[in-house]
Amino acid sequence: MIASLSSIECVTLFVEDLPRAKNFYEEIFAVKPVFEDQNCTVVRLDSLMLNLLKTSEAPTLITPTKVAGRASGARLMFTIRVANVDEVVTA
């Protein structure tokens, strides 16, 4: 059976200034990180996780696509959990 694609688990935002972005979400949404390292900070907004990822680290996630420049367009990624990605892709 194919998994439902009805919910987004995580949104990854590519950010230039990780400490500044982290501070913004902590202050505006009153959240604390559920995970963080030198390259990212993850906060939970109800059932959605928001991953603030340094732009310099984004290429490892989206290769062969390139990260858009700050003024060029979208700079985020949606993550949807499925039980079997091959099954979903071939359906």
C-alpha cells in the first residue's frame, strides 16, 4: 500500500546567518531547538519541524540542483516521510 503524502514532516530553510535565524524563531515562536549542530538548528512548530540550515551546507542535500541566490527564488525544501520511497516514486 502506498503511503499517504498528506503531511509535511520538515521544512528546510537555507539561511545565511544561522545564529540570527535561530534567534528569530526562538523569539517569535517561543520555541527551543530539538536538535542543533554547527550547521543547522531544528525547531518544532506543533507537528512540523523547521530545519534552519546554513546555505553553504545545502548543496549536499539538493545536488545536482543548485541553491538559488538570495534574490533568485525558492530556498527551501519539504520533507515528506514515506514507508517505501521506491514504491511511492514508481506509483
